[in-house]
Amino acid sequence: MSTKDEDGPSAPSGQPKSPGGYDSRPIPDRLLAIFLTALVLALVLGYLFVNKLAAISSEEDCALGHRYNCAAVEVPR
């Protein structure tokens, strides 16, 4: 009388197994760090770009209003 078949299915476990026979993370930590760094860099550069466009737009609005004091005023120290 045998208690377990050698060819039968094994008992289900709580963790699914990967096809290679070992458990691995779906996204490696290094790739995740690179992605997050690129995302932060893109957000910072986008913020700086939008601020520069806003400054150019305000200078153009001033010039189109036929005003002569549109340039930035530098205060001497």
C-alpha cells in the first residue's frame, strides 16, 4: 500500500514557481532604480523647461504691449 504516487501531482504551495524552477522578482531592483532615476530626471527637466517657457512668454507679452522696460532689471550691489 503506497501513500504517495511518484507520478502524481505535488501538493500546492503558497508561492507560484517560475518556469526556471526558482522564484525570482518580476522586475530586478537595478532596473527599477534606473527607471525611477530617469523618471525623476524627466520631471525635473520638464519643470525647468516649463518655467523657461513661461519666462519667455511673459517677455513676449511685454514686448507686444509696446513697452520698453521688458528686460530683467539687475540691481547693482
